Amino acid sequence: MKIAIFGTGYVGLVAACCFADSGLKVVGVDIDEEKIKHLKDGICPIYEPGLTELLKSGLLAGRLEFTTDGATAANDSDVIFIAVGTPEGEDGSADLRHVLKVAEVIGQNMTSEKIVVLKSTVPVGTASKVADCLKAFTKVGFDVVSNPEFLKEGASLDDFLKPDRVVIGCQSQKARETMEKIYQPFVRNGNPILFMSNKAAELTKYAANAFLATKISFINELALLADAVGADINEVKKGFTTDSRINPAFFFPGVGYGGSCFPKDVQALVKTGQEHGVAMTLVTATDKVNDRQKTVLLQKIKKHYGKLDGITLGLWGLSFKPRTDDVREAPAFPLIEALLKENVKVKAYDPVAIKNSQKYFNSNLIEWCASSADCAKGSDGLVIVTEWNEFRNPDLKQLASDLKQKIIFDGRNIFDPPTMRQAGFTYYCIGRDAARGLT
Ligand code: NAD
């Protein structure tokens, strides 16, 4: 069985490498010539732990190849995955242009029966749209399968190689058996492959992301209230998540969710609701709470300094979360923009995301630092936006002497408030004013 994967981004490349690792012949297809050139040379275009090794071993084994020739790849393959981007369109709906473009290429070039698998996150009804698109170009038979991806950037390999579940929306027995064969090596731990309708599979992905985003907004809103009433959010969280009906995972107060998935998928679900006459009230509120949360650190900074003009702040963490270089919708960005507007000098550091961040800013008020320590040196305060592991255990004495003013705004609650107070810092965090002894 030969597999083609259109789109070699965070999802397509991981899928290609993992399928090749399981023994399948895989060709990764992309329109980005430079990316394909790098991939052919074994150079991974993204930061994802473990991916370079898997890429190199796939190439070496001769099971993994890359091309920009989508026509040949489509014709030569039995199963074709579509893993291209589905960005937010102007009206909030998912922009399906790239998906339908790939469907067109497949339809124009298939001379034998194919299974076309939608791995991109796509709204309900997209499988039918893709089928219509294929029918417009070919008389050859095909199946369209909906197979949403649930991996997390930063832990993609683990998630793909050992998924909690694999969701497959399909109609024919042949498609079902083929997908079962492809995924069998990844569910040997007994986790399920769930077969359902295409529509249910499409909606499942949005349900998962909207629910996770809602968990984040829920704890963030409670953290604001905790500060207002004088309770420590960590104590509250322990208190309510020890209820066996409430899974404690993913309840971390912070600076709001970002990334290439939650923001756009929440918007797209709201849009799908509108199109079907169902107001997605809860999900709409999730988005609204997140917008407010992204301003919380800035408010704390403004309140502390009063006038920001001319101060220097160090900033740790640019990627939207740790263990990735992805900066799409990163909460650090609106914060930096707001600080620059106030004429703050920002000294920014991230272990892997500086290169991607530099494309977004063109200001001589930003200094890109080579280390977290450089970032703190001479700054009037330190802002923590992304909770990279390397930030968790700084030499507090050194940090205190590097900073001009011993002030920390921790958007991820990575430190213990009493410890920071004892070390002489004025320490702001999220929902823990009570633990700071302020209330
Ligand atoms: P990405 O932007 O990293 O990669 C998309 C790739 O598709 C790019 O390399 C682009 O050049 C390529 N492409 C665009 N048009 C093409 C075409 N016509 N032919 C071939 N290649 C083409 O995107 P991503 O983050 O991998 O996301 C892909 C999809 O998976 C999206 O729908 C996303 O919502 C979903 N998803 C993403 C994640 C994640 O964590 N990133 C997780 C689950 C699901």
C-alpha cells in the first residue's frame, strides 16, 4: 500500500514520518519548494522533539520520500491524505481553499480507485464537498474518509504513535478495512479506532478543541474571580478537580490559549452553528473570555508601573506553548505589540521561536536575546509568557542581581509565590494573589 500526504506542516510531516516508521511507503507532497528540498536532505523545517530522527530514518530506509509533484504522487498512491492548512477565513469560517485545491489535483490525476482521507480540521459537510469536487474531475471510483488529527504540538510523536483514539468517518467496508490496517500498529495498546459517519467525525474534532478551549477559559475566568475574592486558584482547582466527574487535566490558568488550532476552530464552530441556526452560546463565551485573558498581564504591568514610557521589560517565551516553534496566535504577540505602543523596550527570548517571531515585528524597540539571563539583564521587570522547562528553576540570586528592578509578571504560574517573596521579588501571577499574601 502506498500513501501520499498532501501538506508537510506540523500535522502532515508528523503523519508521514510516523506512517513510514510503521513500515508503509509514504510520499509527502507540498507546494513549498524550499521545504521539500530541506526534507529531501533530512532537514526538518519545524521544531518538534524527535521528528528529525524519524525523518532521517524514514529517508534512510527508503520508505519516505518528498515531492512537489502532486499529480504523480496522487496517481501513484492508493491512499491520499489531505493535511493542508484550514486557516480562519474573513468571516470566521474555515477557509477550505487549500483542501479543495488538493482535491482538484487528485481528481485530475487519478487513473485508479483511491481512498482520499481528510486529516485537516474541516467543518461538517466538507467530506461531501471534497467528493463533489473529485466527481467533477474523474469517473474513477473513490472513498472520502474523515480522519481528524488530535496531536499536540510539542508532543506530536507520542500522540501520533500512541493516540488516545483514532476517529474514522467513512461509509464503505473497503475504506474501513484499509484505515484499520493503516492504524493497527498505533493502537496495539488497546486504545480504540472509532468508526462513525463522516459528519460525526468532522464534528468530533471541533467538539474536542472547543471543549479543551472551554476548560482553559473556565479556569482563567475563575482565576480572575479568585483574585477578586481573595482565594488561591490552585487551592480551588484541587478542591473541584478531585471530584471524580471532573478530569483535572488541562486546567491551568494563564495568559489565554493561542496556537494554530483553538482560536480558529472555536470561531469555525460558532460559524457552523450560525449556518445551521444553532447559537453556540457557550463556545462564543469561551472565545470572549480568552480575548479578555490575553490582556490580563498587560493590565498588571500597567497597574504596577503607572507610566510605561521608556521602561525595559524582559520577556521569556514567544511560542504559543512550550516545546514548539509555532508562534501562530501566540499570546506573547499582542502583549509585545501593546508594550511597543507604550514605548517599552522589550528584550525577548525563546529557546526555539525567535526566528519565527522576528518575521512579525519590525521595531528597534525589540532586542532578541540569546539566553533567558541576557533577557533579564538591566530590565525593569521580567514577563513570563510561555512555560518552557528551562525557565522553571532559575538561579534566583542571579536573576535578582541581573534585573534592575526585582519585579516578575508570571503569566504561567511557574513559581511558588511565598518563595519568590522571600527571594525579594515583587511577584505577580494569575489567580494567586492570596498565596502572595495580598488579600
Ligand atoms: P501547516 O500550516 O503547518 O502546514 C500546511 C502545509 O500545507 C504547508 O506546508 C503548506 O505549504 C502545505 N500546502 C498548502 N497548500 C498545498 C497544496 N495545494 N498542496 C500541497 N501542500 C500544500 O498546517 P498544520 O498545522 O500542519 O495543520 C494542518 C491541518 O491540520 C489544519 O487543518 C489544522 O487545523 C489541523 N491540525 C493541526 C494541528 C496542529 O497542532 N498544528 C493539530 C491537529 C489538527
